[in-house]
Amino acid sequence: MSTSSIFFIFTNYIKVLAYLWLGQLNATNLATSLILLPLAPVGIWLGYWLLNKISQAVFYRFIFYFLFATGIKLIYEGIQQWP
């Protein structure tokens, strides 16, 4: 778990550079992040609770489905903004 945590901390700090480069790190986005910050522990608790209530295979299938759907949405939006 600690290796995964360190990896995600590192990748999230790398993303800050990309956000700066793209001009996405502005006061509006930071304010939105601060407003949504209290929901992060709720999401962690909900994921932990779900993992204990349903089988691990079903949980991961559910998570992978939504990750796939999110990826498709992001690719679609990226193609729409292509010059």
C-alpha cells in the first residue's frame, strides 16, 4: 500500500506541472477543489464500505467499467477540442 501511495503522490505532483502548462490552475478551479475537498473522505469511506459489502471481483468490475467510461468520455472531449 505504501508503494502505491508514494506512486500516486508522485504522479499527482507531476500533473500539477501539466495543469500549470495548460492554464488550468486558476482561482476558480482551486476554489472548486477546496469546496469539494470535504467529500474526499466520504468517497474513501464509501469505497471501503462497498469493498466489505460486495465481493472483490464485482467491486473491481464496477470500478473498471466506470474508469473505462470516464476514459472514453475524456477521449471524446479531447477529439472535440482538436483544432
